[in-house]
Amino acid sequence: MTALVLADSRFPGGGHVHSGGLEEAAARGLVRTVEDLAGFLTGRLATAGALAATFAAVATSDALSTVDRWLELDGEYDARTPSPAQRAASRAQGRATVRAGRAGWPSPILEALLAATPEPHHPIVLGALAGIAGAEPQDAALAAAYLAVSGPASAAVRLLGLDPFAVNATVVALSPRIQEIAVTAAKNRTMAPGDLPAPGGPGLDLLAEAQHRHHRAEVRLFAS
């Protein structure tokens, strides 16, 4: 149940609204059709999605066993996210999730996480809340992997006017792969944080940085 709440678009944690580079990809004409979107989502799931799922699973395991290594875990996720824009987005989503989590699942474990790292990354907060609520690591990994594609999918409907039913079908088609990633992430939960996998997508990092630059330029333009 907890994983469903955390992955729900109505949950005020921000995971569902992050475009994950889709906005910039659309602006550059790299994603125009549902077929293009399918390729984009597949790539994002295998990289950013797998990374988020792994760290969410480990965070859930740590919360369930009350292991306090939050600073190390947060630092390792930071090291695996080379784009400053992506890191900032993850921490912004983390802040929103913390606010919602404190209301829904108040816990000393959450406070210990925030004492170690006041602005933790989103997958780590998501996993910690899942563990606090008694969910399993695979459940948290499933939610994190799903959010990695559902956010960009929603953005594609808004930005490109794609058929929402076709876009939803594209996400559904990824279900087997999402499940596989969640299973693998749960198996990795016993690894030391420094030994965790580091799947990366340089293209997504570049899109995120370009999008950030464009937004800053727009802000300067409107402020002048």
C-alpha cells in the first residue's frame, strides 16, 4: 500500500512531475512521437530508473533494520549523479517528499536521516519512508523505477500533445522491465553503499544541463 501512495501522482512528493530531460529532448526535436517516447523512457529506466530503484531499496532496508548510514548513502547517490542539475532536482524532490512524509509517517528514523543530511536525495527519502511504513525494499524500488518513467510520460502529454492513451500504453509496456529492475535492486540491498551499481546516462545528463541553462536564461530575460 505504501508504495502505491508514494508513486501516486497525487502524493505531494514531486516525483511524478519531474520531466527527467524530456522537456529538453522535446525542445530539440529528439522526441516527437509515441515511438520516440518509448525509446526515451526505455533508456531512462535502464539508467536513472535503475539507479533510483537501487538506492530506494537500500534505504528501505536500512530503515527496516534501523541502520544509520544515511550520509554515506546520500553521498554515494550524489557521486553517481554527475549532472548538477539532476542532483538539484533530486534534492528538491526529496525536500517535497520529506514534508509529505513527516505528515504521513512521522518517525525518529526520518529525523535521523534529516539530521545526517538535511536535504537528502529523493530515492533515499522514498525508501526511508517505505521502510518506516513497513514496506519491503522491492516495493520501494518498484515505486522509484515507475516514477522514473511516469514523470517524463506525463510531460510528453503536456508538452507534445501526444495521445494520453497511447502514452499510458507505452508505460504499461515497460512493466516487465520495471519489475525486473525492482527485483534486482532488492537483491543489491545487502551491498555496501560504495559497491552499489552506477548505471548512467550521459545523454540525459547533458539534456538536464541544457534545460537548466535555458531556464536560467529565461529567468534573466524576464527579470531584465
